[in-house]
Amino acid sequence: SLYAGQGRVDDAERLMVDGLERLRATFGSEDGDTIVAMQHLGNLYVSLGRTDEALALIEEAYEANLSLRGEEHPYTIAAMGALANALVQAGDRDGAEQLRRDGLALATDVLGPDHYMTAQFLGGVASLLRETGRPDEAVPLYEDAEERARAALGPGHLHTLRMQHELALVHSALGDREEAERWHVLVVDGGRAAYGRDHHELGWWLVARGVNRVALERKAEALADLEEGRRMLLTGLEANHERVRAADATLAALGASRD
């Protein structure tokens, strides 16, 4: 998990796969530690865009958590969120939205409205609204989720920064590029401090800021963000990953407009 946080995804995967195999062999697939290891590896695969592998592991972990711990256990609630993320990648937005709404209700009741996982579910529902063309409905949910995450974890925590990144994206979707820029600057600065090194998630935040700066006609700054962001993306992601392709497409368009 520490390697994954540093963007050393090959090292992280090697240890997670080895650990999961040993746990399965020693304690079985229904052991609590095995289930946690299953979900951690699945979450890593989600972050790398390896959807089929992620979905298989996280579905198994969620069902095993339900059986072992019950619906209201925090690990089961976390597994609901992980499964929803995998379903979004797999294109099942209806299934993901239902899970996120159910998870939001459970997290609110069991963990409380001020818990960071409650904020994550709220932000997850907002993300689906933004991604399905309902950004106006998403904004107040994002603002609420960001406030809750900031209160629970602090302004520089990665969970808080991810909410702020989503706020930047939704303001871009609404055409409010200056407000989006304000959030993008906050997120990139916070990401540099939080990661302290190159990381593929920080790379994506740079690419997103670069895309917004293209729209603001700040082309030199956009180019710098896109080039640095693409380089960081490749520290953890393959060259054919959708985020790298998005950076390439924007760089190509920016290059054409500069000629």
C-alpha cells in the first residue's frame, strides 16, 4: 500500500499478489485478512484501469464481506464504494449509482454524516451526475462532500484533494473556467505537497489543469502542465491508458493550434 501511494505500482502489485496468494493458501478465501488483501489489489487495478481484474476481485471481496461481517460493517461499506468505482469503469453507471446511493445511506446511518467515507459516497453520487450530463445537480453535492472531507481529514489530505479536483471538473463542465482554475491550482499545489514526488494521480491533475488552461487561452502554461502531467502519468500507467491518451490528444490539438 505504501508503494502504491508512492506510485511504485509494479512493486505494489508484486507484493499484493504474493500476499493474497499466501493468505488464500494459508487461511482460505473467506478469512478476514484475505478479503482485505483482495480488495486492496482490486483497488490498485481500478487505479490502473485494469477493469476486468479489478471487478472480479472487488465483487468477490464485497460478497465475502457481506457474508462474514454483515452489511453494516465499515469494511463492507468500503467494499460497496470500491465495487461502485469498478462498475463505473466497466460502464455500468446505473449499478454504480445504486450502490453509491445505498452506500451513502448506510455510511450516514452507521458511520455518521461527518465521516470521511460518507463524504466519499456523496462525492461519488455527484461524480455520476456530472458524468451523465447533470453538472448543475452535482455542484451542491460536491461542495457538501468537500466541506465534510476537509473537516474530517484536513485541507491537504488526498481524499479532500480528490473532492476539490472533482469541483474543478464540474466547474469546467459548466463553462466557469476561472472558478475551475482556482480549484485546479489548489489541487495541484496540494498534490505536490501530499505526494512529495512524481505520481500518476498528480499527473492527471496536471493534465486536467492543462485542459482548462487551453480553454482559458493560457497556452504556454497549458503546454507545461500537459507535458509534465503526461510524464507523471507514465510513472504508473501504460501508454495506452485512457488518461495518457487524453493527454496526448490535447497536446496534439494544442500543437496544431500553435502552428
